[in-house]
Amino acid sequence: MSLYQESLIWDQALIDRYDLSGPRYTSYPTAPQFLDDFAEQEWHAAVARSNSEQKPLSLYFHIPFCDTLCFYCACNKVVTRNRSRAMAYLKNVEREMALQAQLFDPQRTVSQLHWGGGTPSYISEEEMTWLMQATARHFRLLDTDEGEYSVEIHPARMPISKLVHMRELGFNRLSMGVQDFNSKVQEAVNRYNSVEQVSELMSVARAQGYHSISMDLIYGLPFQTRASVTQTLNQVIDLAPDRLSLFNYAHLPHLFKSQRLIKTDTLPQAEEKLDILHSAIDQLQRAGYVYIGMDHFAKPDDSLVIAQQQGRMQRNFQGYSTHAECDLLAFGVSSISYYGGTYVQNVKTLNEYHALIEQGQPALQKGVRLTREDHLRRWIINQLTCHFELDFNALAQKFAVQPEEHLAAELATLQPMIEDGLIERTAQGLRVLNRGRLLIRRVCMAFDQYLAQGSPVRYSKVI
């Protein structure tokens, strides 16, 4: 039996010992290392390197609008019922696309496309059509159904006609923000969607031929108990999504104003929260879902599981992806791109974004060009988070280093984890064991140079 087919082992003593705070590693270096004085010429140089490598493109569009406030949300969003704000924003997104597209080789195909937010389903069908047509004017979209074109939706704000329309536009993957079906929990976080609404959307999506349907759930919300989450998961399992994400709610009201609307004494205590997670993992595995890593589960025949088994999976700002070979080009407020060995982040407020784009300027605020050592450690962390192993021979060939010498300090740091059975040293390198897969963020932290230098940033718990 392969590692991916084995059930996770929950070892409470090890979790108590290693459940520290740390990055989620959607990037390396992580966002706190992005530089405010990132120069425009550095951006142009990154584009030139990207064009010389000729990788296919992955496009991300951040649509920040929501018509209601979900109290737990830590996303960059704009809560408004003034629908006219959306089109003004989309027109500036096209201006940004025009500015970027003139720099990128027009022959490069877009094998992956994602609308995130906010709530992308906030915009109208006409606006969706307009944005997709604008994208096709500037980039080479696939005219087949072979790409991974995905969109996030709020189930309670999603008319059936819009779901059908998005499929006609070329979207073939769907991510639903369900969070929880319990009415008391929904009321406490101001996020409502019924089982009936989600079930109807699932039926239509399947009839329309969406390739994959994913659901996002959150544990650690107000009034959640082991029994209530078990009930929600029973309902979710009956709906049979292809993929599931079970995210840890990090209560950080000092950083996110909306979270101040959640009463701290309604949140499950740390011990109960871990009990909820333990029970949920067991329940999902009994239902046949494979643990991908870092909160993600999928059916055994899902393309994400297959990509993981074939070594083709990577991790980025949207989670796990089957397209490891793409350069990521992102548009809209706060979005982050990665190409030419460089991360580039846009400004975080709408006013700044509109002002820069309307002046014909790029909306860039921060960025960082990776050093050779950054590339090496980024590769290591991707191998561990996606495949739970590190092959020293592959590392040596790719970066011309002697792994055991180059990583001597890191291997020494990992020795207690080896002795505790989280990971093992093999003839090939390192392998994360089933007791360690839940703690993979903690394993990766050993290879994070910036953490070793000290970081003032407060991260969420590993579990």
C-alpha cells in the first residue's frame, strides 16, 4: 500500500509537542518577505525570464466583492450592495491585463484559470461574459475543455442560470464555500447556505459536466462541537464532492475587524477543536477520501490524487494544483503573481488599485526575486508539502549541492522528529511518516531560512 492510500495516524502526544504556529507555505519565501521597494525594472526582468522559459500560463483574477459580511473572513474583500462598483473594477482589471499582456509572449497558452475573491459569483452573467471575453482578447485561452478553469462560488448567492452560464463560458471546476450546515453556527458567523441549496447546485453542476466539484469547510467556528461537525460532514459526504478542504479557523480579531463580531467565549476550546479535527479526518477517510495534505482531501480517482501519485502536484496561493509547470499571472487588488523566479504582489486597497491603473501604471506594491538558496528551499518545501518526501539525489542534481552537507543544520533540527517517528531517514533522503503528515508545516519550518532569522509575524497554529 502506498503512503497516499494509508490512513493518517493521530498521535496526540506528538501533536501536543509539535503543534506550534507557522506559515502555510502557499509561497516560499512567504509574503512577509516581499519587499516594498520592489523596482519596476525587476518586474520587467522577471517577465523576460518567464518568456524565455515558455511555460504555459495560469491566470488568477481576484474579484473582491461580497454583498454580506462573513464574520470569520480574513480575505481581501469589499462588502457592498452597490453592484455598479463591480463593472468599474472589471474595466480596470482589463486595463491591467492589457498592460501585462503586451509584455508576455502571446503564443503562450493559458492551461489554468481561476476566479477567486471575495465572491466571484457576485458579478452578473453579463459581467462574467465581459471578463472572459476580455481575457480572451489578451491571452490565448484553450478552445478545448482540457484546461483547469475554476471559479469560487457562495452557494446561497448562486442562481442556477449563472452556474449554467459559467459552464458555457468554459469553467469546468467549481469550488463552493459551504463552511458549515449547522444553523446556530451559520447565524454566529453570518454565513448561510442550506443543504437543499447546495444539493441543487451539485446536481446541476454534474448535469452540466463540471469536471470537479470542491467544498470548503471550516472547523473551530463558534458553537461547533464534535457532534455538530459530524452531522455537517454526514451531509457533505452524502453530496459526494470530488474534493474537500477542511480549514482551521484562526481567530485573529486584532488583524481582521470582522472577527471582532465573533464572541470569543463561543469558540471551541483548543482541546475540543483538536477533537473535532481528529473525528472529521477519521470520518472522511472512512468515507473513502484520500488525505492530500494541509487540510485537503479528494476522492481516489480525482485528478489531484493522480497528480500527487505521479509527482506532478504543486502548492500555490489557491491551494494544491495539478499544473506544476505553469507561471502564475494574477490580476486585481492584492493578487500575487509568480513567474521568472519572482513573486509580485498588487496593492491591497481599491483606491490605490484604481488610481495606479487609471494612470497607466502597474498596480505593483511588493515583490521579491528569489535567490538561488530561495529556489532550493522552495523546491524542498514543495516536495514535502505535496509528496511527503525529499529525494537527496534529485536535490543534488537540480541544485548541484551535497544535501547532507548543505542541510547539515536542518537535518540536526529534524533529529527529534526522526526519533519521535514523524519522519524517517532513508537511503534516498527523507520520508514523512503517517504520524507526521498532519504536522507537515512543522517539518517544513526546519528548512525556512527566514524563520531561523526571527520573524515578527504571528502565524496560525500548524493544526
